[in-house]
Amino acid sequence: MILAVAAAVAGCAPDYWCTIESADLSIEQRAAFAKYEHAAIDWKNSLISGAPESEDRRHVEALTASAQDFLQVKGNGGKRYLEAWTRNFVTQSASDISDADLRLRAAASARRWAPEAVAYLP
């Protein structure tokens, strides 16, 4: 994914938390994106709750599949929006994960579904 995302495409400044409501997405894209967003939140909650590392693969597969479904919906700016949201989500998640080992695990897991987003982890 390319992380040089224009603020206008995402509907908000790149350094701020973007919400689905702020983007110029079709109804179909919003519905498909909700699945991606849910998969991302499940992944983060799984890490924070201390789920076994074997669960990471299931989350990565769910994220990958939902991202592909989202990108297949025809519409305006879908890929760029997904990139911006993913970057912001990973950055926000890193601040929610205080344990150093979990941060490393989060980084390894994120590499599988959002390689460029790893650069934003502290």
C-alpha cells in the first residue's frame, strides 16, 4: 500500500483519526468497509486480551479478505481511504498496547496485512 495519502481523499488530515463518515464513499463501500473495520478491531482486542499467538493468523486472514472485498466495490477513492484508515488505526493501536512484547507481536502481525503501516509504530 502507498502511504502518501492526500488529506482530501480521506476527508480528514492524515494525522487525525479518520472515520468512515468523513470519507467520500458509496453506501456499498461503507458496508464493505464496516467488515474491515470490525476485523481490525477484533485483531487489536485479541492482542490486548492476551490471546495466543496462534490466533494472529485467523485475524490476518480476516483482515486480508475483508480488505479485498472492500477494494472490489467500485467507488471513489477506496484504496486510498483504506490506506489512510489502516495507517491511523495501526498508529492508534500502538498507543493502546503498552506491553513491549505485545507491540512486537502487533508489528509482526501488521506486517502481514499492512506492511507500510509498520513504519508508524513507535
